[in-house]
Amino acid sequence: MTESTAAGPDDGQSTRSGLRETANNGFGRVRRGARHALRPHPVEHVPAGRRIDLPGRGTTYITDSGNPDGPAVFLLHSVSTTGLLCWYPAIPELQKDYRVLTIDHRWHGRGIRSDGFSLADCADDVVAVADQLGVDTFTAAGFSMGGGIAQLTWRRHPDRVDGLVLCSTGPYFSSIEPGRLAAEQRIGKALKVADKVLPTPSDKRLDDAGRHPVAWALAQVASTPLGHQGEFSAAMAEFDSRLWLNEVDVPSAVVVSTRDKIVAPERQQLLVDAIPGAQRFDVDGGHACCVLGSEEFVPQFASAVGAVSRAAVKA
């Protein structure tokens, strides 16, 4: 949901600070949404998706597009978005050279509806999809929360991940701070009321990429229940890769959003410093740069994927 620059003590001041920043980030999302409404990235060349059953896990929604003979790149999305909403500006840039895969994570979009939510389960879902599609190895590319899932996918399935591209993310999330987590969980509980009255978009509406980009994007957003924000924050609070990042043994790149107020660039740099041989690619943009700053993000992201892919071939 929201992220701060560092963990802090669980006291009243921390809680008040967390509430203020949570509110500020909420207003920031409204401002970014307004900018998107004024200058939306066109919804073009969006691949058709399908539901897929993962035995013993549930049914999720994926897209599988691009060059079927190219290296596979699995795009893992941020919190409260969907695979397509997070990555639709970047997908066309990759399709010529790569097999491009997306997934809706649990409780996001048309993802698995499970009893709980954890980033570890999301990471295992990624590999379960790869198994169903006959994909042996792939580059795991994640944005924000998806960056944590990408790291865990390597950690839990090192034989399946041959590269990492980590975007606007870090080795931990802001809800690691108890005051912040408590604030976000209270907000999540309040939002459960909205879920009771807001309709869930139909598949037809979600798949209609021919509408105005804002209408399409709003449908994607509405497909994730608002009331689960507390569970998302709790799951992100459990993630901390700092103790094992130096063990990452695959080519890696970190795409740093240099004007990010949600995940500070200093926290993103921790990944560069800890992962052996990690390359840094800078984007002059904020935390929503994958869509709202796509003109800056997409070229740098494509360069990062290319660098990792070439290094993986040589490895």
C-alpha cells in the first residue's frame, strides 16, 4: 500500500507520522490519477489474457504474449493493481524479443481468492504458472510489491529464476514499522464497507481495452477489493531480504525511480549495494513511473531487461 523510507519505533509519534504519510500518499495517488486522466498512456497492444487453474492453489489470470521462442520475462505487479495495469506500457516494448508473462497476484484483479495473503504464496504461484506453461526458467521482473515477490521467487525457487529486474522497490517495505502497519490495517478495515457497495467489474469490462484509458484503468483498479489493504500491508511487513540478498547469484538490475517519495531512492540503492554485480538504471520519475512516467520508465526498464538477459545467456 504505502511505504516510508525507514523502520522506526512503535510509539505514538510513529503512529501519527504513519497516519500523516498514509494520508499524504493517498492524496498523491489522487493527484497522479488526475494527471493520468489528463494525459493517459494509450491502452494499445494489450495482450489477451485467460484464466488458468493451478492445481491445489486456485484459479488466476495471466497473459502470455510476445516471442514464444525468446527468453521468458515474468512481470510481477505492485500492490492494488493488476498485471496489465502495472505493466501495459512496457509490454509492447518487450514483445519482439521476449516471451512476456503477467499474472494477477492473489486477491488482485482476477487472481486467486485464498484464505490469506502472503508474498511467499504469490512467489510460488509464479512458478506454478511457469509449470503449467512449460517455462523452465525466466527473468523475474517486479515493481514495488512485485519486486519483493521477485526476490522471493528466486529465494524459494533458485533453479527457475535466471535473472532479476527490481523496479521502484527495496529489501523491505514500510509496513515493517509497527505504527505504519497499524494505521494501514485500520484503513483497510474501514474500506471493507466500500467493498459491500462497489460492484466488481465483469470480465467483459476488464477486457475492453478499446474504451478511454481512464475507464479501462479504473475497471482494473476496482477489480481488487479495497478492504484487503490491511492484509496486503501485513504480508509486506513480513518481507525482509536484507539477510540473504548477498546470496543472489543470478544477473540482476535495479531500476531506481529517483524522485520516488514512496520507496526512497536510498532504500532502492540497498539492493544495488547488496546484490553481487547488480546494475543500476535510473528513471527520472516517482513511484507510479511504470504508468504515469512511462516515457521515462519503459526505455530504462527495457535496457535493464536486456542487460540481465544477455548476462544470463553468458552465465
